Amino acid sequence: MSELLVKMFFGGFVRMHVLYHAVKEPVFGVEMMEELGRHGYEVGPGTLYPILHQLEEAGYLSAHAEVVDGKRRKYYRATPEGEKALEETKVRLRELVKEVLHDDPPTPSIRRTERDRD
């Protein structure tokens, strides 16, 4: 497997995975690092927390803090906008997986469609 290719897609995969779980239930950083680790991603706090903050700033996540075992823990939950973005991304991912993994012919692109009209 090309490590360069994995690194190029890594950020998107992690963001999508975080959003997926945050739609299902509130998540917190350490929990997400462990979950991502189960899928082969070694994600440290220096990578994950900026991603969580970016998703929050983009309006895809909302956060609230709770005290758990005497420590402050920040939970993240998908917003309605985050849920919508995930669903739109899943549609695009399904199309890409179908084409790339199943070697299906690509759907006509906008350029080809415009060119055919000319």
C-alpha cells in the first residue's frame, strides 16, 4: 500500500469517521483515538483535536463539557448540518467505491455533458 496515498486521504477518512460516530452519539477525543486505532489509524492528540476543532468551527459538530471522574471531558455531537454533510459525503463515497472497487464505468462528468450539448 502506498503510504503517500494513505497520507493524502488520511485527513478526509478521519474527519468522515469522526462525523459518522458523532452522528450516532456524543464522542470525546480519547475514545475517538481508540476507535480510529482499531481501524489502523495511529492518531495522536496533536492530529485529532485540531480536526475536532475544525469540524466544530465549520458547524458540523457542537461541543459541551462534562466532569467525568473529576476530569473535564469535552463531548462532540454532530449538528444537523453535520448530519447532512455526512449523508452527502456518503453518497459521493458510494459512487466512488462502486467505480473504483468494482471497476464500473464512471458516470458522465459535467464537462462531457456540456461538451455533448455544444
